[in-house]
Amino acid sequence: MRYEIKGGSFPVVVCQMESGEQMITEKGSMVWMSPNMQMDTRGGGLGKMFSRAFSGESMFQNIYTAKGAGMIAFGSSFPGQIKALTIAPGREMILQKSAFLAAESGVELSIHFRKSLGTGFFGGEGFIMQRLSGSGTAFVEIDGSLMEYTLQSGQQIVVDTGNVAGFEPSVRMEIRQVPGLKNMLLGGEGLFNTILTGPGQVWLQTMPICNVASSIRPYIPTGSN
């Protein structure tokens, strides 16, 4: 499989596939394809279906198989970026909910529980995240622009709620209350921050969809005139 990421604020990834190659994706991600791509919708068993639902994805996945050399494109659902990942044993990735876009058939999408209840109840990414494992190329959606940091062992970064896009499994994520009652109530930065501790790579996104929703909510008319 060969690919090219194109477009601006609403990018697409165009995949050139050889006969027999397969891509898996979530419902609604395919935007165009050659007519020799065969689609098959699967659930993969109740366990996997509910696992995907809890992690923010559809309970069903679409599998596209090239019947001869073919082309298929997957598009983002929100202004931002599409990032290609090489997944392999020892190179897994933990991602925010709904980040998964598409992947080669050797990549496994599963549920990832945060161990800390505080992280679950107060973290911007919630108690449940996504884990990509297996082998192959995967494509994920980033809200806004992507910033990458590599943390050394014990090195920390403080992140605002919702701006965590993903991190390697070696990174520890916890929630810490904003110090000072005045800061909490009047600072406008919320009550909690996310603390990421290395070692490992960290992905941050500049425009999480939850922040956009909060910004436009006051301008949405309510009720009838």
C-alpha cells in the first residue's frame, strides 16, 4: 500500500493498493474510491464491538479489499491534520477517542482504560482511550495542528484539558487540580490539568473539538422566536 496525504484544513489520505490488500476504517470515513474496491462490514464479535463503542468508535468496521490495483481515499471529519503511524510490536500508541481514521488490516484497534479514577472522571480524554497495536500503517485524525514532544524519563509537561492527542504506552498520564481557589474559579483554565510524565513521545493538538464547541455554544440560538 502506498499513500499520499493531501488537502488543507480538511485533509484526505489517498491510498494506492495492490490486488488483495485490505484497509479497515470506521463508518463514514471513505470519501472516494475506484470501482474495484469491495466493501465488507463486520462487527468482529460482541466483545470487540462493545470495546470499540466504549472507545468512541462505531461498533462496526468497514473492510475494503482491492480486486486488482485500486485506489481509496479517507477524509477527516474536523479541521486539522491526518497523521500516518507505523505500528509494530513495541511501537503501539494510545490515542484520544475518535482519533482512528483507517489502517492496514494488520493493525488492531482496542480499548485502553486509564488506571487512575481521577484521570477517568476529570481528564479531557476520559477514562477510556484507544490503543493501536499489531503491525502496519494507521492513519489518525488530529484536531487543529500537531505538536510533538519527546519526554525523557521523569520529565513532565502540563497540558490543558482536551489538548492531549496521544502518547506512547511508556508515558504516564495523571490529573492534577489547579492550585489555589482563586486560580480555579477565576483563571478560566478549568479545575484540572493533565500531567504527562516520560519517557516517551507525546502528541498535543492545538484545537480540540471540545474547545471549539464551548466557544460557539453561546452564539447558538435556543428556543423559538
